[in-house]
Amino acid sequence: MRIGIISDTHGEKSVWDQLVNTIFSKIDLILHAGDVLYHGPRNPIPLGYNPKELAQALNLMHTPILIAQGNCDADVDQLLINSPLAHPYLFTVVNGKRVLVHHGHIFSGETLEQLMAQWKIDLCISGHTHIPDYFKINNCNYFNPGSCAIPKGDGIATVGLWEEDTLKLLEVKTGKVLKYIQL
């Protein structure tokens, strides 16, 4: 099973189009860690900003999309997006792994560690910072795919791809694998 992992699209339709024609062209599921349509008051407006068209593109996907609501997502966004916006987190089981998807603005630090241990989470996916990150806490893998629309830090737009027991961090522009993570 191939799973696309994404966060912080912030209404950027042109990047979404690029992803579904390249990195996400043959995937079985998309896990989205929030901030789907709105750019947010502290962020610049992305070059390809078109939240209405992005919502339409998401709705036309034949691939299931599971979304955790981000701090820039509003209840009104649900009127445009057919996939439910789970708030404040999304819990699912994929390939026998217990997965927690959340945006990152509510759960963090010790609270998140306790939640991951209590629920025996294998993979915790977060967004919010716009900076890719990976670390392991006890038996749980924590992964932030960064942002495909408004990257911060080194400025490289990134997403994740989960295949079998391997998680990859990929550069959106080139598809180059920046990091391999064995789960």
C-alpha cells in the first residue's frame, strides 16, 4: 500500500496538481495533517492560491483522503470539502500500524508523548511548523512532512510517501528523496 502524507497545503492548487501527477499519482490513501484551504493571517498568500479550486480537486480524487483539521481550517471549509475534517485529531490503522494524525497546534510535548504511549501509536503525523521533522519516542515514530505550499526553514517544499515499512521525505519540485525512515 502506498500512502501520501501531506500537510499545510494552504489553498495552493498548482502544487496539488503537480503532486497528483507525480509523487501522488499511484497512491492508495492520503493522510493530510491540516491547514488545507486558507493561507492563514501570518502566512504569505501562496503563488497558486485558489482554495475553491483546490477543494474541487480534492473532491474529484478517487483516492481516499483523511484530514485532521488545522488551526487555519474553519468549519465553513467543510462545506467545500467532501472528506471529513477530523478535529482535533484523526486516529486510524493502516497496514497494521496505529496512526495518529493531528495538525500540531493542540497536542505537543509531554501531552503528545503521553497520548502516543497511552494509545500505543506506531506513527504520529503532524504539521503546523512547515518544517519537516522525524524522531522516535519510545516505540513511536513522529513524522512531520513539512509544507508543500509555504515551506519554512530551508524553504524546500516537501511531502511524505509511506510504502511498506519505509517512510520517505520527498522534495515536491523534483521528487528527490531527502530522507528514508525505516518504521
